[in-house]
Amino acid sequence: MVKIAIYPPNSLILADLLERKGHTPLVLQKQIRQKIKDPEIDSPPMNITEEDPIKGLKYAAIEVPSGVRGRMAIIGPLIDEAEAAIVVDGAPYGFGCIGCARTNELSIFLLRNKDIPVLELTYPTNQDETYAMVNEINEFVDSLEETDKEEE
Amino acid sequence: MSQNLTMSPDLGTEDWDPDVITRMIFIGPGAHVSEQEVVSEFHMLGLPLTIKNTCYGSMISGKSEDVYKAIEEIRKLDPNHIFTKERGFAPGDPRRCRGHRFGPREGFHQMEKEYRILGFVSNALENPKEVEIEEKKPVDVDEFKKIMNECLENKE
């Protein structure tokens, strides 16, 4: 079982395809759940505490806007945990849950620089492209399984 | 909008339990089951779950062990058309529930977008096949020139 970061981090299709293969998709909803179950915070979306931009300093410099650092405090731990990543590019406007283009760029940059296998795909628009996307994801996941077995 | 942002909901013990998770179940286009069948099947499992019928399928909430068990069983109904996804907030949470807000909840728009290609994903899972995609290339300059000249000549 490999922990795979997905981008957008709340994608239904990516998360589902990985779960079908028995892997763990690192989805943002789990992080959000942790946050909202914290008894100290009772009012999301105003749930960025003063602690978050400080935590975000691990991923972004002090000059970076606090909005990016606050978001990175939630997404960052997922990137740290990732053993592989699937990034979907060219998605329609409004796709994804981050709501910040710079955070998106920084997260993808960190995933690419992490020295883990990364599969980059383009958002499909028709049947053939979707077939190709599903095939590529399945091949990628199978190759991860093989390397996992070899390491064992 | 201010009441949405400052709402301090009165949550029950289950809402604070870190082991209680929520999952959304989507029924893709062309599925052989209906939302009602999925919900009935969840009830028939006899697990301690909160089950909600929705327009896209259903939503279940409960202890993670029960939720994963229920999902495993429900996928058997139509493995290629039933998709599931985590959800951070519990069903009916006033901070996200549409009933307490003025418009679709966050996350709905992406769900809408992904639903458009969900049918293709189901087809790909049902009948896997190799496809070759022809990459779109820009028109060659010489060819463009030729076509342009032809058009100009025809015009004269």
C-alpha cells in the first residue's frame, strides 16, 4: 500500500481509482476533518489560527503571503507524507479546492522536487482521453506496486 | 453571509469524535442501481451508520471501520459505476449544509465538473482498452501559405 498525493487534493476520480487498487490517496478532506474536529476551532471557514502561518513557514518563506502559508499548513503535511504523486494539469477553471493559484503552484513544485515518482496528466475532455488517463493511472500504480515488492 | 462565517454550531459527541468519518457515494451515469437502492442496501447492512439520500447518490457517516465495511459491500452492487470520496464535514453540518447557506456548498462545483467525465471513467473501467491520442499540432507555415494563396487566388 503506497500513500499517493493527488492533485487537485479533493479529486473524486483520482481518489477513487487509487482506492480501487488498494492504495491510500492523501486527500485534503482528511486534513480538514482533523481541523474541524479540533475543539478549539468552532467556526470554519474562519478556521485559520495564528499557528497556521507559522507552521506554513516550513514550506514557504516569510515574504510569501500569509494566505499561502496558512493553506500550506494544511496541504504541507500531505506532501510530506507522500510516497508518490499524481498531478492533473489543465483542469477547467474553478477545479480544485484550494482557491489560490500560488498555493497550487507551490504544492506542485514541492511534489516535483520531492524525489518521488510523479505522474503528470492532462485533464481529459473526451472519451479517448479519459481512457488514456485511466490506463496511465493504472500503469503508474502497478509500477509502484512492483517497486514496493522489490524493496521488500 | 456573516452568519455563515461566525456560526458556532452546537455539535453532538459524534461530531467531535475523530474516529467518525463521512464519505460520499456517487452513482455515475449509466449505473445499474438507483440512489434509493443504494440507501436501502446501506440500511440492510445493519451497521450503525448515519445514511443520507442525496441527488448524486448518498452520504454515510459513522465509525471508520463500519464505513469502510459498508463501502466495500456497496461497491459490489455496481463496481464500475459507484464512486466514493471522503468528506470533511458530517452530513447536515450547519457550517456546510445547503439548508443553512445561500447557494451551493463548497465542493459542489468540482463535483459537477467531475461528474461530466465520470461516465467515461466508468466505461474505461468496464471495457479497458488501449487508445492512441493524436496530439494536435499547429498548421505548418508552408501549408498555411499555400492555403492562403489559394484562397486569395479564388477570390480574384
